[in-house]
Amino acid sequence: MKLRFVVGCMAVVAALVALPVRAQDQQEKKPVLSMSHLSDKQIAVYKAVLREWMSHEMPTVNLAALTKLAEPDGMQGYKDCAKGLEIEKPSEMIHRFMQADAARMAPDGAITLLEPRRGNEQVHENDPEQGMRRGQSIEDAVKNGFAHGLFSFTEIIFDKAHQHAIVSYGFVCGGLCGHAETLVLELVKGEWVRAGRGCNNWIS
């Protein structure tokens, strides 16, 4: 019993000592912001996704000003989407959307760029669940949540021929309010169009 206690204490101490190292590792893994602007091709892919979303869901979008790294696994992983495609190496950097990019992706005023932290705060402040607790009807609470929801993109992965693109988007409007999907798009007659159904998606 005494030996088990000592071993247990040693394990706890080892875990506590490792915490700063793990925290440092996590800090080092933060994505690096690219100093280059998004290319015309990248803007065209993002525009195609936004055009479809806005035509079915909302005429305006609060867009996170920073992209996210594309991840192979997880709910928005690209691994399944990449089957059968000879893809380029995924970017190890993220990009920042500029006002000029927003204007090219949708009519002026349709996209509001938000820093991710501020966008997440706005989502929390307007969570439909909190709205209903404050006395709003379900319809009004959800409508308000959607209006203050945050849309975000991952980095785009192209195939080596640049005829296909893989990208994930997410829309969060509360703790139980959101949707995300990973898509494959194909370049057809100069236009990026969805190639079949999304390969990963969730809805809340």
C-alpha cells in the first residue's frame, strides 16, 4: 500500500512538472500568420462556398478574419475528402482576410470581418439558449443567434493539378447552434462548384 502511494505521488509530481512543458508545446504549435495575401484562386474557392451558404441561409455573414489550419482528422477532417486525389501539402500557415477580399467574395456590406475572439464573444452573448432564458421566443432567440453567428474557413487544400479544392467551413451561433462541413470543389469551365456531397459534416 505504501509503495503504491509513493508511486502515485511520483506520478502526480511528474504530471505537474510536465504541465509547463506541455503548455509551452501548445504555444509553439500555434499557427503562424502568413504575410502573403490570399491568391485569386483561393478567393474564388471561398467565394463559391459563401455564395451557396448565403443563398440558402443568410444574406449577410460575420466572417472570422483569420483562417484555420486544415486538419486531416476530426469532425472537419479532410482525409476522407482527399481519397482519389493527389493533393498538395497542406499549408502550415493561416491567412487574414482583408476588406478587399470581403468585397470580392460578396457584395459590399454583406460580409463583416471579425477577429475570432470578438466573434466568439458575440456568439456567446447572443446564444439562443440565453435569449430564451431572458424571455425571448424560440423564433426570436434563434433568429438573433443566427444574425450574430460566426462563419469561419480552414485553409484550402488543392490537388496538384489545381482542378479540385478541399475546404472546411463552420458556422457557430451558440452552444447548441451551428453547422460545419468539409467540401470538395471542382473547377468546371472556370467556376468552382461543389463536387458531390460534403464528406464530413455536423449540425447542432
